[in-house]
Amino acid sequence: MKLSIPQLIWEPTAEAVAAARVTGFIQTVNDRTGLALSSYDDLWTYSTEDIAGFWAAVAQYFDIRWHQPPASVLDDPTMPGTRWFPNATLNYAEHALRTPGGADENHLAVLSIREDGSQTELTLTELRSEVGAAQAGLRRLGVGPGDRVVALVPNTVHALIGFLATAALGAVWSSCSPDFGAGSILDRFIQVEPTVLIAVDGYRYGGKSFRTDETVRKLLDALPSLAGAVHIPELDTPTPTGMIGWNELTARRAAPEFTAVPFSAPLWILYSSGTTGLPKPIVHSVGGILLEHLKSLGLQWDIGPGDRFLWFTTTGWMMWNLLIGGLLVGSTVILYDGSPGYPDLTTLWRIVGDHRASVFGVSAAFVTACQKAGVDPSASISLDALRTIGSTGSPLDESGFDWLSGQVGRDVPIISFSGGTDLCTGIVGGAPIVPVWRGEISCRPLVPASSPTRPRVCH
């Protein structure tokens, strides 16, 4: 059988390799160990053969703020069953809200854009203030470490602020997109016995408004563990009986306080699809997600201060959790709420151009839709700030690579990325010092924090 050789369509320049954060990380590992790693493959092998040493280097490189330092990286090399960073305590929100190196406290942290074009901008200082106020409000409702806060919210600043306030308290976040049906939401939330519900009165999609008040009423009736509920008036409806408004929740200004929790404490709960019975709650730890997303976004995607990171997602998909992790590495996160096809398929491309996104992610299905519709964003939109484009959700075929390359140019790597809700990260993808081949996934990621075993080779 004749083997086909994939076509090389992008490879990093020597200057790009030297400037990549993963190159600096390789030097950190060499300095720590006395090794002479010189390539991505060398680093991957090290990440799978010296797991404790690798994650210690990640924690050092990204300057993890321990409240209580760990006694070790692993208390037992036998897996499963080992404890990661035993005795260590830390807080996720503290890392998301710290001032990144090379930036100041007034850099733009969040840009939230709605389908109608309205925008909300928050500097890091403003985001801290909003999170502190929401944290104080959740505390008044009785939320403490380990309690669950569930949210029926679109991809807006309310979702981000609510999550960070929850994490700052050492509590546990879980969200669903408001387009989910009441039954699907109940199947998820009823299993986690939440203390507080945060919910919108509706959402806008495709130029239309959709009310969720009936769904919210069903949730209030079916969740006996609730001590409070918060109303977000997306459609400007009055606050229902038994709820408080978002403005009341955040009325008292306060600086955020960061509750130290164990490395293994739960951070958020995601869910399986529910195709075989009830959706299965999947709990991710504070420390595991923090280190994994620093590694993934900082080293695999090369995102850092000065970048603007946009991935089209909803709050019911793990990519939302990865997107907001952009704060961990000091980037501006761009949130978009609405249809990617309204008023037409150039909407997201216009956001990329107008707001100079440097890393842009979509689904392969969106790429195919643009291709079939004859969309030509580069004809009228400047995409010169874009330096990496990502695709996930399903395989990106060769014609998708060709179309994207024609739009963004041969100097922009196209990263086909695949992962899972169970890991909340990628199991195959790319790296800034690894070439890209047409129709191919470029490489194995450095061993995921959620996985004790070696990932399989993808090609």
C-alpha cells in the first residue's frame, strides 16, 4: 500500500521558535535538571517520563502562588490513587486576577460583545472590583468553600464575574447555556445540590429574543437545596419573587478575598452529553485545572500578555472554561454572545478584525459553513493581527485547511485541536515550535495534568 505524505503548509521561523514561551520553558527544565532538551519531542518525552519533575517545572515557570507550599509533587508514583501536590493550598481566582508580567493593572482584561453589537469592556482593575462585589453578595447568600453555585447564563461578563467570585470563595461553579431545555438543565443541576442559582430571564440569538422565565421557575421549584437565587435581566424583566437582582447582589463594593483551598479541591463541574442516561457530573480540581490551562494556553497556544483571545463557545461547552483561562496567562479574553451567523457569517471575522484578536478559535463546522457559503472575509476585513487560528468540535478536512490558509495567509498556523470534557483540555493539537501539515493534527500535547498515562500518537 502506498503511503501518502501530508503536505507541509506552515513551519515556524527560527525567530518564532526563539520567542515562543515553550522555548523558554525548555530552558527552565534544562536549568532545573541539567538535561539538554532541544526540541518539542524532547520536551514531550520528558513530560511523560518524569511527570513529577515536569509539573514542578510548570508550577515554577508560571509562578504559582501557594498559600501553603506542597510537600512534594506526588505522594506516591503509583497511579491511580496518588495525591498531587499534597498539603498545598491555593486559589484559582487569585491567579486569574493577578497582574501579568509585562502588563499593568489597567490593561483590558475582558471584552464582551453581544450579537447586537453592544460591548462591555473591563480593565483588570474593574474586573477585580466586580468580582469582589459579587463575592461579597454570594457570601451574604451563604456560599462558602465547597458549596455549589449553578448558573443559567450566556457567554457574557456576568458568567465570568460569577465564576471568579465563586472560585474566590473556594466554592464550586457549574453552568449551562440558556438555550438548553428545562429538563436538560434539571438533569444536571439537581445532581449537584446547589446553594445558589444565577439565571438570566432570557437571551438573544439570531436576531430574536427567547424567554427563560418558565425554565427558571421550574429550577426554583425543583432545587430544594437553594439558599438564594440571582436574577440577571438580559431582557429587562422585573426580578421575580424569591430572587434578588444582579445589581443587588453586587451593590456592596469590596476587594476580592481569596480563600485558600487544597490543590485537589473542586473548581467546577462539567457534564457528559447524557446520551446514555443522565448526564454524568465531571468534577475538575482547582490545582489540576490551573496548571493544565497554564500549560495548554501558555505553552501549546503561546498566549500571553498583549494577546487577545477569542473562541466562539457557549457556557455549556468546555471551551468556555478554556477560553476564560486566558486570564491566567495575562491575555485579554473576548466573549461573544449570539449567533455566529447573524446577521451573516462574517460576524466573528469582523470581531477578529475590529478588535485585533491574535488567537481565534471556531468549530470545524463553522469553517465548512463559511466555505460553502462563499464567504470571503479577507476581501474586506483586515486580519493582520491574527497569528494563530484554532479549530475543534470535529475533524477539519484538507479543504478546510485550504480555505483558512487562503483567508489568513500561509504565515498563520492552523491548529486542529481535539480534547474532551473529562479532561477540559486537548489530547491532540499543536505547539508554536511544531510544523503544521495539511489535513493533520500537528502533535501530542505535553502530558495533560488530568491524565496519568501517556497520550497516544495521533499520526
